[in-house]
Amino acid sequence: MAKSLQHIVEIGEALSHPIRLKLLYLLAERERYVYELAKDLNLSRQVINLHLKRLEKAGFVESDLRLDDDDMRAKKFFRLKEFEVYLSIEDIKQIFE
């Protein structure tokens, strides 16, 4: 599969922050919603959302909204997608040649 320059940059940016790597680690255990992740990392939901958006854009995670049975509020759950990161010299040559 040919990789575009933009996609390579998105992957690199997604993996370039320790919080995003920790989010991948936590989501590897099980799916979680934003509040849980914010509590686990002792960060605001807004900060967690920004990091999750970057991971989602790069294709590492996916999300869906669900209604909570107890109070009928929508919760956005995130789960890890299957991925493998690999970049070869051939990928780079295809972009620039």
C-alpha cells in the first residue's frame, strides 16, 4: 500500500507525544470513554479529546457515541484499531520520485 506524505506526517505527529502513546497503551487494554481516560491520566477532558482526535485522524483509534442507560447522556467511547507502523525507504522513494 502506497503511503502519502500527508499520511506519514499524520502518523509521526500522532506518535510524537507521550500522552498519545499512553492513550494507545490504555486503549490496548479495553475501550474507554473520555471521562475515564481523563481521570486515569489526571488531565482535562478537553486535553484528552484533542489528543484522541489526532490519534483518530492518523487511524490508530475509532470512536462511537452511546447513550448511558443510567442518565441518558451520550458518552463517546474510543477503542484501538489494529495497526502496524512501518516505513521503508521504498515508501519514501515513491513519494519523492
